[in-house]
Amino acid sequence: MEFTLSDDQTAIIDAVSAIVAGFGDDYWLDLDTTGIFPDAFYEAMMSGGWLGIAMPQDVGGAGLGVTEAALMMRTVADSAGGMAAASSIHMNIFGPHPIVVFGTPEQKAEWLPALIEGRNKCCFGVTEPDAGLETGAITTFAARQGNGYVINGRKIWTSTAQRADKILLLARTTEKDLCTSSTDGLSLFYTDLDRSYAEVREIPKMGRKAVDSNMIFIDALPVPADHLIGEEGKGFQYLLHGLNPERILVAAEAVGIGRNALKRAADYARERVVFGRPIGQNQAIQHPLALCWAELEAADLITMRAACAYDAGEPAGLYANAAKYLAAEAGYTAAEQAVLTHGGMGYAKEYHVERLMREAMIPRLAPVSAQMILCYIAEKALGLPKSY
């Protein structure tokens, strides 16, 4: 088993590190205050070709694997930008995967280069207010009309919808009571987010203010038939192909933000002198930080294990879910400990760790809860009865 990175993988980390280093604490603190999207950072990542790291080469992507994408996203999150930086480009990395796998050659040629080059910006419309994690309970409906569809419904927690001109949208095309399974009859569309038919309402939230989250109200949105991805009624199955990569990337981001917070805590503990000695000399400070380091390293290992399994075409669901769970917990714990290490100053924005702690909550909540992951592991790894 190989634990060292290849020269190419190391080069990815170095190149991305050079970009994120150009956007420091003051840049991200200002955006966290104003809520302005990090356009300059997005442009820098786009100009470097990083938005297409996992997309096919024949449409302008780098054609690399989830392992390389995870290394990139870990590096992005392990910077002053934290989850705000990662979330600003996250959709481009995993979101178009159903198009890559199930789109027609014409769809790929038209849609993917525009995403890679930043000419189009996409959001992801799956979750609904009354459905939550129960995807089969969504009610947004795409009704056949003429040569296309008309879609009505609502979506929630749709990131970057304030600035997106495209949406990857899951909608029901067959009534639920006519389906054998609740996840049957769902179809996936990639189409224009036309504001004439969609109201996008931003949700004020705890952290990551620079990357908007939204409620979308869709009223008679016309969608051409050729904006359907794959076959009608198989949208949920198509989404499954993107779930494991998403969990792996979120895990990598959680490790990254945890490492960034831990470095800040260790730096402060070395420099802060109380009672004539640095506080980092006290075991009450040392031990929690050392434990954070060990937990982050363990989470990183299983994240890379999950990524390697996925890229090798092996079953990756258990590893991907376990990685997301362990990394989210380790990342948040490290961020929380960073605040505690700073004492009262940890609560002050000028030290930035309170911002990282707020953002480190995101991987614990999305895209799937810790409890659902544990239910999945109990069923798939331990053979216990399904509980939901």
C-alpha cells in the first residue's frame, strides 16, 4: 500500500497552494462581513484550469481522478478561505458528474466547456423544504408540455443560486403513488435558471456568508426536452454516481479547514505568554491539540482510501461515508479547540478562528447528516436491519 504522493499530485498541491496564498485573512474576513462572492479567487482558480480537474480532457478538463480533486479541495480549505473558498468552486468539481457519465456527446460538448471556462455558473437543485434527506419525497414536478417540460416546485439550500445562470435540477416526472419505489419517477435536468420563472431568495445563515445559500421558488419554468439528462425517471440513480465523490470532497475540505485551524492554534500557543511561559508549554493546551492532529491525520487517511477506491472502480460507499463522518467531526473539533486555545481572543474576528469554527459546522450538516451515515454503515458494513 502506497502512502506517498506522486510528483504530479505534489505539483497539484504546490500550484493550488500558490493561488490560495494570494488571498489572505483580510480578503476573506471582508467577504465574510459583506457577503460578496469571492470573484477574484474564483477567477484565479478558473484561469489556472482547476475548475475542470475531474472533467474529461476532450471537453477541456484535466481528466484526473477524485483523488487529485480531493487533494486540491483539501489544499483550498487549508487556507484563509476555509469553507468559503472551497464552496465557491465545489459545485464545479462534483456537480457536473451526471452530465459526464450520462449526458449525450452533444450535451457534454455544449455544457461542460462552458462550466470549466467559467462562462456558465451552475447551482444544484435537489433538496426541498418538506423532503430534506428523503429525496424520494420531493414534489417539484416536471410536466410534459409540447416538445419539452414545464417545472413547478421549490428547492432549498441551493448554493450560489444568486449568481448562477444554470441549474442541475431534480424533479419528479411520474407521480409518486404510481411508482414502485419512492425514488423512481425522478428525472434530472440541466437547464437555464431563468429569473422570469424562478424567484431566488437568499437564506441568512451562521457562516460562509460569501457563498450564498438560497430558497428557489419555481413557477412554470419551461425546459426543452434536450435538457433532460439520460432517461426520464432515472434521475435518482444518476445522482448516486455523484454522491460518493461529493462525500469524499467534503471530507477533504473538512480535513483542510481543521488543519488550518490547528496551525493557528499551535502558533498562538507558542507565542502567547502567561505567567512567564508560553501556554503551549502546558499539557492542558498540548494534549487537546495533539489529539486534534491525530484525528485529522486518521480522517485524511480514510479520505484518501475512499478516493483511491472510487478511482479504481472499487466499491467506495462505505469508505466515502466513513470519511465524511470522521473528517467532519475531526475538522470541527480542531476548529473549536482553536477557539478555546485562543481564549477570549478566539471569540474575536481578528484572529479568524471563530470564522473557521462557524464554517467547520457545514461538513457536519451537509450533504448528509452524521446519523444517516451511521445508519448506512450499520446496515452495509455490519449487516444490521435498515432503520429508515
